[in-house]
Amino acid sequence: MIKVSVLYPASASSTFDIAYYANKHIPMVRSKLGAALRGASVDKGLGGAAPGSAAPYHCMGHLLFDSVEAFQAAFGPHAKAIMADIPNYTNAQPVIQISEVLS
């Protein structure tokens, strides 16, 4: 199992519409990726390690797939549409990481 994590860094000048992301973007991604997408979750940043500090990320989206190849096959045909939706909810540049889920 692999996880594709999309992290949206928070800064003084960045904005993020969590309602749009959770209620419109992620459902659109789910519908486009179909059965290849084994699961998805959205984490809203609340704070950093120090009490009262700001969260380093507005949000993190996590998508689960059986393999990197399954992700690439599902995402490739829809990449343009999925990426084109980003300005509708943020001006932050997303950071993407693909990980192997070990436990």
C-alpha cells in the first residue's frame, strides 16, 4: 500500500479554504480516481509542537493506493483537471510525498 500525501504549507501570505477542499475538491478527486483510490483523508492543521504555535501546514490530504503504478494510472488522465482546481481553495504551493505504508 502506498500513500500520496499533499501538504499545504502555511505562511503569513497563504490562504486556504478548508470547506472547499473537504467538500468539493476531495469528492471530485475521489470520483475521478475511482476504484484505484483505496481511501482518502483530510487533516486540518491546528498547531505546531510548541503550545500556542501556528500549524506549519494549513492542511494535509492523504490518498491510498495499492501501488505507485496504480496511482500513476489513475491520476495521469485527470492530473490537469485536479491541479486546475487548486486555485479555488489555496494560493499555497503544495508539497507532495509518496510513501510506503508499513503499519
